[in-house]
Amino acid sequence: MLQKLKIKTLNDADLREAAIALNALVFKDFLPDIIIGIKTGGYIVAEQMAREAAHKPLLLAVSMQRESTKKKAKLKNILRHFPYFITDKLRILEHRWLFRHCEKPKATKQSTVEQKSGLPRSLKSLAMTEIEALRAALLGLENAKILIVDDAVDSGRTLQAVFFAVREATDLSCEIRSAAITLTTDFSIINPDYLLYKNVLCRFPWSFDFRG
């Protein structure tokens, strides 16, 4: 059954407040040495979180992009001219398509804390320069804590791929957790450990239909 969705538009001020709120959730029990943002939106959120953090964690970026994001990029100039009541409907239609076409996970969903260390070769998704930057950052750090940040998690495939790639680039003494502004589905194959919203489609300042 399709879940009931809300749509929330976040401007720059709202985004800063969201980053502060997400930091509050994370920093209650986890102070990351390194924050890794998934480009583009996740890195912007991670950058804001790192800026607001008193302990000043190191900020790194990884590059992942879904095929649907590439397709929407071509429509960017058109979508920004549409009123929100139209793009809201388009967002919901896209989400329904995702719900109907994504394979539902058979295994119990796990957070990144619970993920196992067996890493499929097909998920070696990070560029070598990003892997080397992470390994260099870990030099001299024992039992490092790493936080992976994305703006929104849908099917969970991007977050899972980044988690596996980061785990493969580190040793098992590192603790890896994840955070996101929103989780848009009930069938994500991986759940962020820290989350502000669920079943909410967020329109961010970098979204293709954001009008300012």
C-alpha cells in the first residue's frame, strides 16, 4: 500500500535549521571524526552540519548520482518555471513509480550500524581519488567514527553502495553511521541511523523544481 506523503519546501534558512536539528540527533551519542557527504545534495547538508559542529569534524565528499537525477537535470530549466502545485503532483507521480518498480527487500531492513562486512564487488562505487582521500584522513586515527550524510533516501541503493564502499576503504575498527534529512519510503533497503522526516518529499534549494 502506498504511504501518505507530505511535501516540504526548504529554503536556505530552513536547511540550516534542519542541519542543526540533525546534528542534535547525531551528537547525542555519536561524535564523528569524519563526515562524508554524498554529492550533490548530501554534501551540501554535510557541509552545513560540519559548519555547525563544535568539534569541527573533517568533511569529505563522494560522488554518486542516480539515473533519474541525470534525466531530471535535462528538465531543470522547465521545472523551475512550473508552480509548486504542478511540481508537487509530478513529485508524487515519480514516487509512485518508484514504489511500483523498486524490488521490495526480502531480508530485514538494517541500519548502517547493523550492516555486515561482506562487500559485493559490484558496489565498489567510489572514485579512487575519493578512496585515497578517505584513507589519508584515517592515518593516525584509531577507532575512527564516520558519518555518511545524504539529503534524501528513497530506495536506499545509493546509501547502501556508499556504505559498502566506505567500509571496504577502511578497517573494521571504524564505526560507520548514516544520517539524512528524509526517508521517503517504507521499503528502503537500508535505513539511516539518524533521520529528521519520514514519508516526506523535500524540495531543497538545489532541487530542480525549487523556485526560491
